[in-house]
Amino acid sequence: MHPRFSFRHAAAAGVSILALLGALQAHAQAVRPGSDVRAERASLPNGISKTTWADGLEHPWGLALLPSGEALVTERAGRLRVIAKDGSLSAPVTGTPQVDARGQGGLLDVVLHPDFARNQWVYLSYSEPGQASRTNSTAVMRGKLVQTGGTWALTDASVIFQQSPKYASSLHFGSRMVFDRDGSLFVTLGERSSRSVDAQDLGTHHGKVVRLTDAGKPAPGNPYLDAAAQRTTKGALPEIYSLGHRNPQGAALDPVNGELWVAEHGPQGGDEINIVKRGQNYGWPKFTYGEQYGGGKIGEGASAPGYMPPLYSWVPSISPSGLAFYTSDRIPEWKGSVLLGALSGQALIRLQRQGDRIVKEDRYLSGEARVRNVTVGPQGEVYLLTDAPRGQVIVLKPTGS
């Protein structure tokens, strides 16, 4: 409030107290989260080496570290490969799904089952072609990873989830996958771009975060699922966990409390970090800090009561992608930070947090590459995927690792 203005002055001017409070609330909502945080270019901490582990990957998208010290990596064109310890790439793993590799579509994320060492289940998200011409949607397949001789394959494979409805678009598939502490699988789903209104429609999977069992069924405890009555409420699809998302391409569990954090692409401006709460609405396309490409207002404003505002946002856009929490002591300066890749921002971004508040943003390797994914290894090393026709797996490794 202006230092010379008071409720007494407002009353004298004929302004009601309720109107004044409403104006102050509207002003507070218009203050973009993160607008008071200065983004700074930074050098890697002392004692950190930067090496290339693997090269020659066509737009790599997802990475899963295997207990053996090897890794699975997806290429958006539709290939899944194993990276050996020496960085060599296997022939494409057989048994992977057919993908619609147009635009932003293709083979996307890869995660291991929490009990992978026992059951060998691997999960893939991808753009699945539909029966109608040029239609598609995000889907999830799982299969068991086996090696026979020098050949890798997924066996017992099945599609366990299909985003509904399918739609003719090559944009906004999401999709990161994260297992929660209960063994349920979160999948982030884009709203397919020109179907942005569907993000507010509980009868579609567009613009949602869904939560599944490890076999692909709606997970118990989902907000619109009444398991006892074997039905859903509000006409909602039973897999839905939250709504009002645009195109979330980063996701990770907060190691402190197990909450899901996601990084979402905004339109022109308005990229977001959100903490995903059960049954909550994150506003897209009604509320955003971004604007139309080329200029022009979107929706009704920045935020409103009943809708979850972002924890942090960027104007202009950085195009955030893979997200990870750094919990290791190996890089002390980074412990407790959030790491994420930036595509158009071409950087590794570190967000320093105090509880659920972001207080500082550092940008590393600025201008070097489009960073698609960030993964933290068991020894505190950080794996980066670069999004390029000849993409790489870059490793930031503490001295002595």
C-alpha cells in the first residue's frame, strides 16, 4: 500500500473497504512468482569435471540409470538404447512400441519400476498413433528388460495407459513419469496445444497429471475415484490427479515430503514450476503469466482464488524440461537445490529453495546446448541430455567419483 494511503483515506474518498481489499488482492496476484529473483550466470563449482559419456544420439529425451552402471536412453525418433559403462551405444532395444515421431512426438520418457532389480519392468512414454489419420496421444508401455548374448529386448510388453481422446496434433505430449513413495506412477500429459480448453475438462486426459498403479489402473486415492462405489465423481476420468496444466515436461518427487514438482512450458512467457496437489486446478488456459505468440492476452489474468498459482515462473520463457532434486553431499553448494534443463534457455538451471520458496536462480553452461533432461546419479554425478540431431549425454562429476 502507498505509505500515504490508508483505509481512513479510502473511506473519506468514498472507496469501500471491500473494494480496496479486492484491489490489493488483485495486485498481489499479479506479482509474478520469481519476479524478485535475479537469474545469474554461474561457473561450475570447483572440482567438477564435465565429460561426454555418450554421443551420436538423435534427440535423446529420457534417461534411466541401471543398477549395473549402464543406462537406458530414449531417442525421440523411436529408438531405445543401452549405454555401456564405456559410453558405447547398443543396437536399438527390440520390443519397443511404434511411435508417431512428428513435431514434438516420438519416444519420450523412460523409468524403472521401484523394484526393477527383482522384476525388470521398464516403462516408456511415447506418442501413440491413432487409427484416424494423423491422430495420436501420449501412451505408456511397460516391458521386461532382458539381455540374450549381446542383444537387448523388452519382453512381456503391453500398453498400460492411453491418453484420451486421441487428437490430430504434433505438439504438447508432456510427458515425464515419476513413481511416488507408494509405488504409484505419475504421468504428466500435455493439452495438445490447440485443445487447450480441454485442460479444464475432467472428461479428457488433456492437460492433466494422472496417477496409475504399476499395472496402469487408476491408483487408489485419486481425487475423483470412488473405489467403493466403483465410479468417479464429476464425470471425471478416474486416472486424473490434477488439472489445468499446459505442457509439463519435467517432474520429480521432493525428497523432503514426497510431493510432486513439475516444470511446465508456458506460451510466450509464463513457464512454471508447480507443486502438484491432489485434485487441484493449475489454471491453464484461464490463468497464466504468459501471452499469445506475437502478443495478446490469454484467459482472464494471472491467477484467482480456487486455482493454484505457480511456485515460480519465467518471463521470458526458458522452455523448462527435465527436473531433479540434488540431495548428495558430493557438491555441497548444490545440496538441497532443484536442477532443471532449459531448451530455449540453453542452460542447466539451479534453483535454491527455502522450503517451498525459490530464493535464487543460477544458470550454468549458458548457451552451450538445449538441455532436455537432468538426472542425478548415486555418487552425486549429474547427467544431462542435449537435444540435438547428434545429442550427447554429458556428465558433471565431482572430483574423486
